[in-house]
Amino acid sequence: ARYCQSLLPNVSSTTTDDDDDNDSKKNPPLVIVGYDHRCNKSLSLSSRKFALLTKLVFQHAGFHCLVLHDYVFTPLVPYAMTHYHRKNNKNAIALGIMITASHNPAFDNGY
């Protein structure tokens, strides 16, 4: 959650447009989150739980957050960002996040 919070000022500054302040409230920037099957058993923190915590942090900050359903491969996050943007231009895509340990041990799970 701390890492999410540290991202917020950077993401907010790149998506804020003073001319469109009212429009940004109607159509907040979008964050897309994907996750894989990994789990840190010592912390009882699965990638799915980590993704849901990420969603809550960004929603609390005023972003629309979409968590991709079920386990996904890493390349699906940028694909979803591109596909969503083409279909739905009213939301600016602010960020794509993949929760994974990738080539590291499962206890290194995160972004």
C-alpha cells in the first residue's frame, strides 16, 4: 500500500489538466491492475489480495480502478490498456500495474 501511495503524486500530476477539472471528476483516470497466481504464504498475501489493496488505494485517491479478472500473463496489462483506450476514450489511462514475482521467488511478490 505504501508503494501505491508513493505513486499517487506522480500519476496525479501526469493526468491532471486544469482546463478539464470538472470533466476529470466525471471521468476519473483509469488504473488497470493484473495479477498472477503467486502467494507469499508467510504474510498470507496473494497476488489477488495485493491487487485488491492496490485498487482500494487508487480508488480512495479518486481514480477509477479496474482489476483484471483472474490470473493474467504480464503482457495482458499493456494490451488491456491499449484495448480499453481504443474502445472507451472518455477515461484517460493513468497507469497499468502487474502484481507478480515474475522470475523471483514468490516471497518477492509485488510490483
